[in-house]
Amino acid sequence: MQSYINELSLYMNVLVLIFSRLTGMLIIAPIFGRNNLPNIFKLAIALAMSIVVLPATLEWSEQINQLDFGIVVLFSIKEFLIGLLIGYIFNLFFSAFLIAGGMIDMDIGFAVARIIDPQGGVDTSVTGNFLYIFATLIFLILDGHHQMLKLIVKSFELLPVQAPLNLGPAYMEIIIRLIGDVFIYSIKLAVPIIITIFIVNMVLGILARTMPQMNVFIVGMPLKIFVGMLVMNFIILRYDSSVKGIINGGIAFVLEILHILRGV
């Protein structure tokens, strides 16, 4: 009887720790972390996934059976923060689409028009919200959500619950590089339209000098919108490769930061 109690205690302790990490990831990760999804739904998904992940993580969990309840609670807080970090990295990579949309709107003239983002509850650019929603659909088509769930299982291999965290200079360096890479991704998404609108502005400037009677401001605004929408149509045709690069970049960063936190 005592052996069954010990085994049940081990399962419950491990399940709580897995549930903590998954909950931290799901409340902020793309798709799963949307504000319009009920919290009880997110908790139910996290619990179901924890039960599925549990058998694959028991091999490194033998020492957890000897831990006191207070130690398990402290480990749960640490696991929750690790899950938040994983979800935040993916969310930060997806924000590249919002940043790119803001840059595009500044050039084509949509910067004044703002709409409410249902996920973050803040106002965003029209083009950025469109690119974000479109990227979310492609993310689901490319099974990005499945790759994210596989990554959370892999994270327990790379960073077990009993492993201490290594928050050294390398950790701060990779966080700074992460922000820089997200900005570079957004520039790559927006640069075709930025260059095209720059050429349009140059042409309008030449026309304004050669034809002073033409009102460049009246002609230029609809022209820039038309050209911007036309170029965006060609960008969307190759949008799957951009989203795939975002997914791979997010996974690579998560794996790298888990290695750094482990100190290996």
C-alpha cells in the first residue's frame, strides 16, 4: 500500500510541475494565449497536455518523490517562469508581423487608421493586424502549434525541473540578440514595400518639379496605397516561407536559451 502511495505522490508532483510550465507557456504563446479564449479552456488544455507528457518525463523525475510540498511549490514557480519565457519568445517573434505592418502603414498612408488587437487588447496598425492574422493561419497550416508542443516536451529533456538556472552574462546577451533578430525579421517583411514606396516618392518628386500645376499630394496618396497593396499581394504569395522562418527562428532561440539556462 505504501508503494502505491509513493508512486501516486511522484506522479502528482511531476504532474504539477509539468502543468506549471505548460500553463506559463499557454497564457502568452501565439494562438493559445489569445485574450478571447477563456482561461478555463487554457487550463484544460494545459492539464490534458500535462497528462500526455507525463510518461515521457518520469525517467528524470525519480528524485522528486523525496521533495517536500514547499519545495515542489518553489519548483512550480520556476517552471511557470520557464514556460512564460518559452511562450514570450514565440510571441515576440510573431510581433515581427505587427512591427512590419506599422512600418508599411507609415509609408502607404494608413498610419492614422488604428484598430484594436483582440489578443493584446491594444490598438495596432491595419496592415500589421492583417499580416498577423494571415501569419496565424499559415502557422496552423504548417503545424507550428504541433512543433511548439513538441518543443515543450523537449524542454524537459534540456532543462529538467531539478536543474539550477544559470542566469549569467550569456543569458542577457541572447535576450538582446533576440530583440535584434525580431527587428531584422520585421525589416525583411516590410523592405519590399518600403523600397517601392521610396521609388514612388522619388517619381512624384520629379513630377512635382517638372509639372508644378499637378497637385502631387492628391495624386500621391491613392497612388501609394494602390502600389503598396499591389506589392503586398506579391509578398503574400511567398508568405509561407516567411512564417516558416519565424517558426524555425523561434524554436532555435528557445533551444539555445534552454541550453544557456542549463549551463551547457
